[in-house]
Amino acid sequence: MSGFDPGWLALREPADHAARAPSLFAETVAAAGDRPTVVDLGCGTGSNLRALAPRLPPAQRWRLVDHDPALLALAAAGAPEGTERIAADLRDIDALPLDGATLVTAAALFDLVSAAWFDRFAKRLAAARLPLYAVLTYDGNTTWTPAHPLDPVMIRALNDHQRTDKGFGPALGPDATVHMRQSLESYGCEVRTADSPWTLTGADAALVMATSAGYARSAVELGAVSVAEAEAWLAFRRATAVSGEMLVGHTDLLVFPGHCC
Ligand SMILES: C[S@@+](CC[C@H](N)C(=O)[O-])C[C@H]1O[C@@H](n2cnc3c(N)ncnc32)[C@H](O)[C@@H]1O
């Protein structure tokens, strides 16, 4: 798949950090242990580390895993001493560097993967009896205020686009959390979830516009709207970005190892 733009990741980072469900965040910190070794899958520029590290005990170690060397290089900045950066393809589940880990985590990753990939990953996770903290998995729900007649078309197109192959086979997209829960429970894991929506207001107008443009691109690409319709819809979104609001649904998930088979 094409790479993730570091500018886009930087733009979304404050909203991602604000959106995390506080209850699961606190339980994750407790589950990580006194000397956590955290493996962050699909780390990008290290946003997940920047959210979690300040909450973990000082004797923490990190393994940041991504296939994009440019993003990994950016992830080094500000990371705790001893942080390992591992260039690896997550598709090779057997090679994931989980040995000695006390916590596996990922942010905005699992809506990109396929059901078949996740089932194999769940099996490895359950066998290793590791906790998993997966945050900001898109759930398919978006609302803009004020509404526009084309909003439902845009959301449907984005959700359809989310299900296309992102390198792992047909992506779970908005169905990710439902599938993850079923898969992990089939291995005897106890799974908790909590909503972690972006609630974007006028202060987030740049993120609202960048995100909305992604919906419009998907709709044009899939033939759901014409270029002119997409441009008119985006002009409406631009005119209302500061006074309006955008909600993007996500789910956080925490899997407890003590209950895994
Ligand atoms: C949506 S970004 C999330 C980045 C980061 N976790 C964050 O929250 O900002 C998904 C990340 O997964 C990585 N990724 C996608 N497919 C991958 C693969 N097959 N192997 C390793 N990393 C992959 C991308 O390079 C990107 O950094």
C-alpha cells in the first residue's frame, strides 16, 4: 500500500491523544507491569509511544515496529533511551518481535488488516499470553454538523474504501472491532472495548478539512459522486469547518492475558 504521510499523522496526533478512552488507558498502564516492555505495531512516527510513555513507570522499554524506514526515523525523536526501532513487515506474524514483551499495542492499525491476518495474530497473542491495547480503530460512524444531503453517500464511500486491500488482504475497515472481539474470544481471551471518538470543533478545522477531503476522494474514486459534487460538498464543509463539528467514531480495545487460553 502507499505510505502514510507524516504530516497527516502529525495533524491527527492531538485528536488521537484526546480521544483515547480513559478507563482502558488506566487499565493498560496497570497491566503493563513495573518494568514494561512495550511492542508498538505499525508505530508510524511514534504517536502511540508519546501518549503512553509518560503514564508508564520510568523503567520502560519500547520496540517500535513499522515497515516504513522514514516513519521509523521520525519515531526516534524523543523516544526513551534504549528504544528499538524495527523495520519489519507485520504480515509475517511469526516474525513479530514479541519475545520478552509485557504489552503489545497498536494505534489506528487494525482497521487496515484482514480478518484472516487478525485471526492468525490473535492465535499468536493468545499463545504468548500477552495483553493487547489497540486504540483508535475506526468504527464506521461519522457525523458532521451542520449536515449536508451528500453526507451519507460520503460515509458509505469511505467505509467501502476502508474495506479495500491495504496490503493484508480485504481490510476489516469499520468491522474491525467486532471481528477482533470475536476472534480473541474464540481463543478464550477477555476483551473490553470503549468508544474513543474524535470530537472535532472549530479549533480542529485543518483536521476536519483533511479528513473530509479523504471522504470526498473515496467517493470520487468509487464513482459515488462526480468531481463537481465532491467539490461542492467540500466547499460546504470548508465554509462550516470553524463553526461546525465533526465526530469520527473509533473504538479502543484491551485484551487481558490472564484470561487467555
Ligand atoms: C494509520 S498509520 C498509524 C501510525 C501510528 N500508529 C499512529 O497512530 O500515528 C498505520 C501504520 O502502519 C504501518 N503499516 C501498514 N502496513 C504495514 C505492514 N505491512 N508492515 C508494517 N507496518 C505497516 C504504516 O507504515 C503506518 O505507520
